[in-house]
Amino acid sequence: MSHNTFSQTLKWAIKDGISLVHQVLGRPHNRTRGQIQRLEAAMTDSEIEHQRISLIVRATNTPESTVRTFADRAPRQMMVSEHFQGHTMGLRDSTTLHTLICACDVERCVETGVAAGASSAIILQELERRQRGRLVSIDIQSVLANHYGELIPESHRGRWELRIQREKPLLPMVLEELASIDFFLHDSRHVLRHMMWEYELAWRYLRPGGCLASHDVIMTTAFDDFYRKYRFEIADGGIIGAVGFWIKKK
């Protein structure tokens, strides 16, 4: 497939906001980071911005002018960590997450996969601005565990709780403790079975009108598979760059 044909096919495949990129690359269980970069590079910043604004406006029923304000106040520089090089959100995806979290009415937030804490810092920034809400972040035991969340400002840490998973998965316990959540972000192991397991588990605890989001959704078919299985419970959503989200019906 030529680069031009690839680019045009990709633009068609994600135009409606549903991750159909397997039409471009087939349906492998796991895609490489290089393939993801190729997919993202096929779209210009202006195309991503248009997709970001239009989809979040539609999915969250937020006025376009308000969504543009949210996007404009997103961080303009990538948050980089010397300990987690190559394991952080790019500027496009950071802007998308920031805009999405601002447009959603959230207080009880859970994320899996912390690393340096780029996504955590984005979520906590909005919770701190509203002066309400809390984020519980889960990551696995690692030699770098002492550096988890190092990008999170001290001023935001009062609303943050880090849980370190050693053997038994912590997500079921955390969700049971919270009973109900407003926002869930998957950014841990990007393999089909694990992504689907986290999506389905979090979905059960997600309140009506809540948001399930995921980074690197184009690495597997889990995002598509979840939509096909739960489409009658999904109000709206789709993908923007490598970030996907679904809003649960009220």
C-alpha cells in the first residue's frame, strides 16, 4: 500500500470516531510502537484538532467554544522523564486527554499504568482546578516504582493515591472500594486480553454518563471488540489519535 493510499484509508477509517484501523493494518493481536507512530503521522495536527473538537463536542454535549477553550489551555510542551523515556503520552494525546477530562463531569477517577505520571498530572490538574475529586492510580511493582508519578506537582498530590500491584491484581479491589467511578483510563499492558479485561471490569463500575478512556487503542483490536459487545450501552465516543473513549449511556 502506498503512503498516499495508506493516509487516505486511515482518514476514512477513523472519520466517524470509531477505531477501524484494522482495515488499514489488518487485525494483529498486538501492533508495534513503530506502526502506531506511522498511523499517527498519517494525520496532520489540524486534522487531529478537528477530530478532537468535533468528537468531544458531540460525545459530551459541551459547546464547541467551551471545548476549544479546554484544548487551548492544555500543556503546550511534552512532559518528559529521564527515567521513563519513550513511555509517556505525546503532545497530541496529552491535549486530547486534557480536553476530554475537562469536558467530563468527573470526581472519582481510576487509571492503570502510571510510569512518570504524565496522564496522572493532566487529570489531577483539572481536579485541583475544580477543587474536588480524587484519582487512584495503579501500577506494578518495579525497580522504577520510586519514580512513579514524578511529573505530578506537589500541589496536586493531595488528590492522588498510588497503589502498587505486587502479585494479585489490584483493579478489582480498588473498584470495589470505590463502588462507582466517573472516569477510567487504561494505559497499562497493551495486549488484547488484558485490555479487554480492564475495559469490562471498569465498565461495570462506571456510572451512567461516565467515561472509559484508553491510550494506544490501536495496538490491538480490544477497543473495537469492546464496542461490538457493549454498543447498546454506549452513548458516544471514538478515537482521536491514539486515545479512545466511550461515554456510557445514562
